[in-house]
Amino acid sequence: NAKYGIIYTISNITEDQTVEISGLVRENYDVTFRNIDGSVISTQAVEHGSSATVPPDPVAPEGMTFVGWTDKNGKTFDFSTQIVDQTDVYARFIVAKSDDGYYLISNLSELIWFRDEVRFGNTAINGRLTADIEMNKGKYKIAGEAVSFYDDAEIWEPIGGYDYSNEDSYIKFYEGKFDGDGHTLSGFYIKRDAMAANASELGIFGVIEETAAIRDLNVTKSYFEGYGRIGSIAGTGKGIINGCSSNCTLVGVEDVGGIVGTASANINSCTFSGKITVQRYGSSASYIGGSNAGGIVGRVTADGVTIGLCENTAAVRSYNNAGGIVGSSDGVSVTVFSCTNSGAVRADANAGGIIASAQSVQLMGTVNNADVIGGTYAGGIIAQGELSGTLNVNEGNVSAAVAGGILGSGSLDMTYFYNAGDVNGGTSAGGIAGEATEIKATQAHSFAQLKGEKIDGICPSASSVTTVSVYYCDRFGGSAYGTPADYTWFYSGYLSGIMNRENGSDFWSHNGYYPVFIDSDNPAFVFALKESETKGTYYIENERDLHLVSALVNNEG
């Protein structure tokens, strides 16, 4: 009896039979009509095999227009469909658009609509916030820099990513442009077990593609926890992120960054404050993960990525590869310029004030002001890797088994830099490097107290060292390399004068203790562009200028 959803089978019939069925009741199913946030608008009781009737149009949220009914996957619901089970039908609305083609988002309902449009396949739509938006109001509390949520808090599903609830729309990465317009999202919450299928690509956005760009978006009072590729703006960033800020708590097993978990595109003019923790998962017999935490980016995954004009003030903690700006670069080259870290960095293995581990990194105008503590390697700028660049500064104390004021272990080719943080190396401590295959240094100094089995004002263990106008304070230990300078030379400013005479300029100034760059409050002063005779046109004379132009264009348009 198909009408009642029942099939009877009678076999071995050898003569006429009469079958009597009694007590048959036709089953009813609920067809529930839901709003954009999942709340119930109305319910119809429909007999098995019958169809639902079209309900009255719902009241549209402010700023939105009702356009019809859909199933859970965003496909238009066919009201001639025979109902054979409990069924949910969703109201579909559309948000107003600006003249330049951006959907205007002023509240949480509209943001949820935008996310669902991406999930339904409209991955290249553009959005712009027109107001601050708070989720989970009254369902969280702030304690210092950390935020915690109550049990009844609603979970945020990222915009763009893996949709584990629906096989037809399994991958819907975001490909459009999203303009925060300086507005703030707060109270967003994701907490998933590290081994859950949907525990990666977490943030306001899950995955943003190469064509995507996120700009001028602030996220605060939010919490994101899972396995990996976790960032407050995006879990995985293949597109550009500019002018964003965050003050959130982030927890994961690997690849966690204050702004983006993994990055294969440029990040410019972003700031992070809050708390970052990367921890191993499992037991001592089978630990997994525990690597790559960065104040801005957890891990860089593509050659040529530039991270510029960024600042981190948050504490960064990881089992391995904790960096004030970047956790690690995955066997690729990366450029970091005009970035500052003032958040404490700590790892059981590698820890770096700017970046923990990099195969090849160029640093220009970076500053670390915070203490760096590692178990294996630690550097005021980088823990382990091949370092080149200019105008880099460490003023934080550094400690690890092998510790250096600038570099923990690897190679260094730099000009115009200094270390003013104390260095404590269990086995090896150097004012510039803990150990190195090669050092090439010009116009630099180390004003560091050293402690360790082997200490050296420059580097206790190096295969090759070439220095030009590189000084260390002989009060704190000797060196087989560089030039010793008396403590009073540092303190009085006499050394600044010597270094300026050696480079034929007034490049070095003095802060009352040791030589500093002329503009000590802005170590990136060399990136100022020189204006030509034509107003608004600037000279690009070197690679540093080109990086600045790139950052300014990407951030300011």
C-alpha cells in the first residue's frame, strides 16, 4: 500500500486468498518552516505521501527581502514533493547591495545569510559590514586577555570551507572580497575536539582562495579551538588579508596564527592581541602535533609570501616553533618587514621573537621587544634557519639550550642590526648567534650579558664568520670574532659615533645605554618613500621601497 508507505509481500499463492487489514492509521509528518537562524516560523502536519502547502511569507529581518523557500542545501523547495519523513524547509532572504556590488551586512542574521550563500555555492560574492556585530551576547566572560564561553553559547560555522553536513557542497571555499570597513565582530565561538572531522580551517572564514581578499575587519572577544589551521580572520589564507585586527583566544594542535593559521598570500597591516596556545595531542606514547604558533601567521606554505607592517602583543605558546610574528615557513622563502613583536614567546623546542623556523627568510625593519624562551633553540629574531636582511632589532632576553641574541642556529647575512637582550644558553650562548654555519654581518652590535657552557660576544660556534664594523661589549665576555668595545663606549654614546664614522653617515643614534637607529621608535623609517617633482609620484629605488609600495597599495587601494 504505497499510499501509506507500507509494502506487504505474500508468497506461495496456489489458490484465491482474501487478506483483511485492519487498524491501519495513516502517519503524519511535520514540515517545519524555519527562519535564517534556524528558529521555527510555523509547522504543518502532512500525511505520508501528501504535499505541504505554501505558507504565508515570513517577516523579513531588517535590511533583507524574502525570496522563497529552500531545503537545507539552499535548493529551491518543490511544494509538489511527497512528504515521507520529517522535513525542514528554510526561508531564503537576500541582503541589499551597494552600488559597487557588495552585500551590505548590518547584523548577525545578515552575516549568517552571507555565510550560507557561500555554502550554497555563491562563493565569489562580496560583502561589507555596515555595523559592529555581536554573537552570543551575555554568554561569555573576559579574564585578562582570555575569553571563555558558557555552555549555552552558539557555535559559529566559518564562512567558506569544508561542509561536513552535506556531501553535495563538501568544498565551498570563499573567493570574493570582504570589507570589514573598520567594524568589529565579537562573541564568535568555535570549540571542537581535535580529532573531529571538522576541527580544522577555523576562524571567521574557513578557507579563502587566491582570488579572495579580506580587509579592515576587527575580531574581538572570540574563541577558536580545534586541531589545526586556525586563525581569528581565516583558518587558511590563500588570498590577501589587509588591515585586520584581532583580540581573541586561539587553541590548537598545529598551525595556529593570530590572524591566519596557514598563509600562501601576503598579510599586511594586521595586529593581534589576546592569547595563542598550540599543544600536543594524545599521550606520551603517541603524541601528535604541537607545532607552529605565530602572533600573525602560524605557518607560511608558499614561496614569496610577504608579511609587512604587522604587530603582535599577545603571548605565544607552543610545544615547537613558536614565533612572535610567524611560527614557521614550510620549506619556502618568506619576507617579513616592518613588523614588531612585544608578546612573550615560549616553546619546549624552537622559539623566535619574529619567526621560529624558516628555510629562507628575509627580514627588514623587524623588532622584538619580548622575552623568548625555547627548549632546544631560541633567537631574539629567529630560532633556526637561513636569515638575511637589514635593520632588525632584538631587545628581549633569550634563553634555550642553544641561544642567540638574533639567531639560535643556522646562517646569517645581515646589515644594520643589534641585540640588546641578555642571552642564556644551557650549552651555547652568543650575543648574535648561538651556533652558525656562516655569519656575514655589517654595522651591528651586541650589548648582551651571556650565560652558558660556551659563550661568545658574537657566536660560540661558527664555521665561517665575516664581520665589518661589528661590536660586542667585552664586559660580558670575549669573542673570537668582531671588535670588542668597552662598556663605557656603549653607555656614553661613543660607540654610536664610531659606527657613524665607519659608515660615513649619521645612521646611529644613542638611547643612553647603547647605539640605536636614528628613529628608535620607528625602525622602519628607511621605508619612507621619496616623493618626485610630480606630487603624488614616488621613487622606487630599492627592494625595500617596492615592499612598502606593495603593502600600501594592498592596504589603501
